[in-house]
Amino acid sequence: MKVSQNKKILKYLQSGKSINRDVAHRLFSCTRLAARICELKGDGHTIISYREQQPDGVWFMAYALGVAA
């Protein structure tokens, strides 16, 4: 049975790691991480979004599993 990108991403986040576009593409061949995160949030998962900056000054979004309030 094929495991969906959402399930793979959720399992990765549940391991305590954060994820960004490059990691998602490399590990899961995911080219639309923001859409997958939106779907996971819609399923009720608490995911925090934050900006990170590369050494060359380029900003990108990263995501981590948050604690439910």
C-alpha cells in the first residue's frame, strides 16, 4: 500500500524534526509543501510555521509540529 505524502510528512514532524521545502522535496518528492501543511492543519494537526534565512540571505518557510492549546 502506498503511503501518502501527508502521512509521511506528519510522521517526519512527529519525530520532532522541522521541515522545509527542500527537505520535503528531497525526502518525499513533495513539490507543494505549503498545500500539504494546509491539509494537515485542516485535519486538526497543530503545525507552526516560521521563517528561516539561508546564509545567502534568502528567506523560506519551515514547519514544525506545535503543542495543542
